[in-house]
Amino acid sequence: MKSSATALLLPLLATSLLTLTGPAQASEAIVKKARCVACHTVDAKRVGPAYKDVAAKYRGDAGAPTRLFDKVRAGGSGNWGEIPMLPHGADKISDEDLKAAIQWILSLN
């Protein structure tokens, strides 16, 4: 009985773990594919701010995803230093991928 319960629970546990880690890995893959990593890293300033610094700045801000989406699309400067961020259109990163990337960035601690 014990072995049949284990046989049933192990695949369920594995599926649960994959579900929990999948979106984070997918979103990290998105920022790599979109070449965001040319200017940003997870935990250190490069040309632009570290993703963790962005998450800390906007923690608890319900409007942050929309503002960040607009900022990536339009580009700009002055929020993180003098070096401007160029606009990144839908030809560089789709709306769906950009929203997923922003959610991932905002989830970082």
C-alpha cells in the first residue's frame, strides 16, 4: 500500500514543482531572448538597474506593471541615471512576453 501511494504522489509532486519553477525560468528566458541582459542583470547594475533594484523600487505599487510596460516601449532616462534606455517595440519583445518579463522582475527579492 505504501509503495502505491508513493508511486502516485511522486509524479504529482514533480508536476507541482515544475509548475512553480516554470514561469520564472520562462520569464528569465524571455529577457535573455529579448537581449535585455545586454544592459540589465538580476542583482548588479550594468548599464541599467539590476532587476532586483527595480523590484525593490516598485514593491507594493499596483500601477508599476503598466508604467514599466510603457517605459520599456517608449524608452527614457532620468529614473536610474543619465544613460537613456532606448525604446523597445513589439518587434523586439511581444506584449505578452514583456508583461511576463515585468511580472518576473517585480517578483524578485
